[in-house]
Amino acid sequence: MAKILVFNNDTDRMETYYRGESEAMPYNANRTLTVGEFRGSSGSPTLWTTKRAMQSFNTTRYLFGAPIPVGFAFKRPWEGGHGSQSQHYAGVAFDAGQVLSNTQRNRLRNTAISSGVWSYVEPASLTPTWVHFDKRFGRPACGTAGYPLIRQGSISTYVLIAQDDLNTLGFTTGGLDRNIWI
Ligand SMILES: [Zn+2]
């Protein structure tokens, strides 16, 4: 049973769900994204995402017209698998299509691009054997990319990422389920 925190972009509130690994993610339509698929190899007891990310996955699945095999979506930065320049935004990014043929993978990438619902789709030159698309929000803290600036009172999935990283480094943040990082 995973605890799933979902930032609701419509209400600006964090919602809490408890779901089994084979159950659908919150706001997922037609059970095309299970908790287990979203989790991938992450060992985190708490997962997080946003309502918009789930809705964007629904739209992409609808437009693609076929199941989207997800390699992993959720992964905390320190859980590895990505380098120091990673663009994989924990909780709102997907790595998908690893098991598809090249033709189908390109079709998935083009579907993600033309859908217009993703903030960023990684070019094939950087992810030739999978498709990365993500739903960022907020303005990056540095000019080109990166996490947005967060401060006291911020409510977002990025607060959870920061809390998780700080916990890992031995700092106390009062848990992962607080909306406000102080
Ligand atoms: Zn990625």
C-alpha cells in the first residue's frame, strides 16, 4: 500500500491517497497507469505527483491509441539511474516506451510532442531507447532548467522532493506530508 500525495493544481491543495500497487493512480482514467508502473524501481513508501501530470498522461494515452508501457515515472533524484544533469522531475516525469519498437517509440514521442500537454519532451538524440516527457510547473530557479525556486509557504511537489532529499541527508523536515516547508 503506497501513500500518494497529489498536488491538485485546481485547488492549490495537496491530497492524500492510499492505493495498492496494482490499483490505478489517482485521476488516472481507465486504469492505464497503475501505482506499480508509476513507482518503477523506487523504494519510497510515499509517492507524489500532480493532478495535471495524471491528466496529461490520460490525454497522451488517448491520443496514442494504445497502451503506453511505462518503464518508470516516479524516482527520487538520489535513487540513481540519472546523471547530475538529469531532467527527470520526480513525480511529474515519465520514462516510457522502453519495450516498444523504434517505430512505435517514435510514434509515442511524436504523440507526446503534438499533444501539447507536456512541458518538455526529451529529443530522441538524448533518449534513443525510451521517451521522456514531463509536466513541470513554476519557473526554473536557474536560466536554462532545474527545479523552481521554493521558499517558506511554497506548496508543490518540489517541496516534497526537497524534504525527501533533506531527510536523506540527515536533516529533519517534519515528514513528507506537510504542505509548507519551514
Ligand atoms: Zn527521465
